[in-house]
Amino acid sequence: MERKEGRDQPNMLDKCLRILRAFDGGDQQLRLSDLARRTALPLSTVHRLVGGLVEHRLLAQDDGGYQLGIGLFELSGLVPVEQELRVAARPFLQDLFMATHETVHLGVREGADVVYVEKIHGHSDLGLPSRVGGRLPLGCTGIGKALLAFSSNEVRTEYLERPLRAITPHSIVDPARLERELAEIRATGLAFEREEATVGRECVAAPVLVQGVAVAAMSISVPVSAYRMPQLAAAVKTSALGLARQLRTGREHRRPPGGEMFG
């Protein structure tokens, strides 16, 4: 009996994760039938598992269906990258927002995607697919390009060798073209996205470099009609440099006497 229960536990965890990841498409709310269809699980199984997820506040339920619960948000604050990075970045993101009144993002790389760890909504934030905790392909976003440009040669090569995903008709799907753009980003320290994630929106991004490695990147997203490249580029680059200095200072303060830095 114990062996059977041991086998079932990973299977149950996988099913619960499939239910939570059913919201990856950006939907705020899903019905039970939607969850069953997206996870390819029997409706009875989904009904049983969502009960436990609601009990632990990983999902919330109302008359319209289910949505991600506050428990996930509370857990996300315990992730080390968010603890250090979000706290350090918040003043710089707020300054950037106050200077532009446009949407600003902070993101990190996870595999072939950018994961957004912070976002301040601008006055014209309509139709943007980004959300805190959400992910988009690296090659379709300014933040993703900045992260990819300053990743290792192995990471860039692996990314460029796979089929490039497209979100809009403007997304770059030619590896040679993206490789040229990444080289330009390394030379200038600025990455641009031109309607590649959302039609009608453009953005400029800059990497947050610590010891030459992009630990994060930040961006400003604006409507095409409001794009002011020189001013926006200078603002985001200044903020990224400030955050990089803050992170380096924090790491040096954690250096043990006569020893190596932590992290």
C-alpha cells in the first residue's frame, strides 16, 4: 500500500501543476470544463484536485469559475530572486515610471523565456500580454533580447538553433537576423522590440549586468505613436545601471572577511 501511495504522489503533483499552468495563456478566470480541456484530465479528476487547491488558497473560486489564488502570490515572495531583486529594483522602477508615466517591466531569464517579476502599469497599458509571473519567448521582447544578448555563447547558440516562436506578424523568426540584433545589443547595451510582442506597442530595454552577466533586464513599453527613442533609451539604461550598482553593493556587503562573495 505504501509503495502504491508513493507512486501516486508525483502523479498527483503533476496533475495539480497542469491545472495551475492552464492559466499560462493569460486568462484571469477558467471554468471547470476549461481546466479539464486544457489539462486533458477527466472532469471528475479536475473537480477533485481543484478542491484541494482552493483549500490551500492556490486557486480561488467564485460564481464564474476559478482563478489563481493569493497563496501563489505569497509563495512567490519567498523565492530568493524575488526577495533580493524586487526589493532592490522597486525604487528604480518607480523612478522610471514617474519619469515616463509608461509601463515598466523587470524580468529574468528562465530557459527560453523571460519571466516577469515586476510590472508597473502605465497610463496607456492596453492589450499588453505581460503580467507578473507570466512568461514570453526571449526573442519576442525587449527584455528577453537584452537577457539573451548577455547570456553565455552556449545559451545563445541553443536558442538560435531551435525554431523561433512568433507572437505577432512582426516577431523575428529568422535566426540570422536575431543573431545580428543580439550583437548590436551587446555593443550598445540597449535592446528594442518593435511590435513583436503586441501590435501597436514598442519598447526599449537594458540589461542589469553584474560581473558582465545579465541577472535581469528592465524595459519601458509605449504605444508606437508615443515612441521617443533617445529619451526612453537614456532613462531605462540609467535605471538598469543604478540597479546593477545596488546589487553589486549588496553582494559585497555579504562577502565574508577574507573570503569569496556569496551567490
